Amino acid sequence: MPNRKVLFDIALAGPAAGGIISLLMLVTGLVLSVPGSLFQLPNQFFQGSILVGSLARVVLGSALQSSLVSVHPLVIIGWLGLVINALNLMPAGQLDGGRIVQAIYGRKTAGRATVATLILLALVSLGNTLAMYWAIVIFFLQRDQERPSLNEVTEPDDARAALGLLALFLMITTLLPLTPGLAGRLGIG
């Protein structure tokens, strides 16, 4: 890469496109959801993500209080797309999230973020075997950083840094589940 700005632009392009499409599919599916649909999900499904649960509460309202919630199939497809994008945006190694951190903060911080992500995944894997799978994949296949840019000194501008932080924030809100107390206050479950 010629510089860190180009690294950032390439790292953000794929997740931004996929995330926008997935979010549009999720919202469209929530809007098209009607009672009596073929697809019914337990209300705990909406507690699995802060982002999805909050959007579902805004669109579906009190329908989330029943044990089974009728949804349009686009809800499941949109949710799956958001989760895949969020996993790719984890700040580790050669994942797009790791490249974004490397482009904004440099190689040293990106290395520390990779180690912190692996430690966090190892801790989460004590209660969730899927996290162990991702920790193993990242450790063996993706932990190395992207090769240095030709110009490592020039940093991306503030707009790119803000977009990078927004992408990391959306990753966190997609992967973190709602706490039972917050889910109860939102009327989910």
C-alpha cells in the first residue's frame, strides 16, 4: 500500500458495503414482519445483540413481549450479514478491523489490539464455544499484521478516524448481547 490512508479505505470498503446492505435488509425485514408469518423466532433471539434488539424494539414494539415473534425472512438474512461483518471488523491481525486499527493508530497499537482481542475471545470462549473457534482462526490464520505501507508516517485524516471508530462501535453493538435487565426495560422477553 502506498500509505495508511489507502490501507484504511480498502479495509473499510468491504465491511461498509456489506454492513449497509445487511442493515437495510434487517430493517426492511422488521418493517415487513406481520403476525402469523411462517418464520417465528423466540424473543431471546433479539437479546443476542444490542443493535438488533434495539432496532427490533423500535420497529416491532410490544410484539417482542410474546415468546415467539413472527418475522420476515429478511430479518434473519440481515442479522446474519451483520454478524459476519462484525466478526470481520474485530481489531485483530489481517481482519479488516485490524487493518483499520493499523491504518489509524499504527503498527504498535494494532499489535496490542490483536493480543487484547485474542485474550478477550479466550475469556469469552469459557462460556461460548463459537468465540473459541474465532480465537483459534485468528491465532493461526490472521494474527499477523498487514505489511507496512510505503509511507507509514502520514496518518489518515480525522474523518477517516471517525469512520473507523464508528465501524468498531457498530461491531461491538452487533456482537454484545443485551443484559437481561436492559432487555426487560426495553420490553424484549
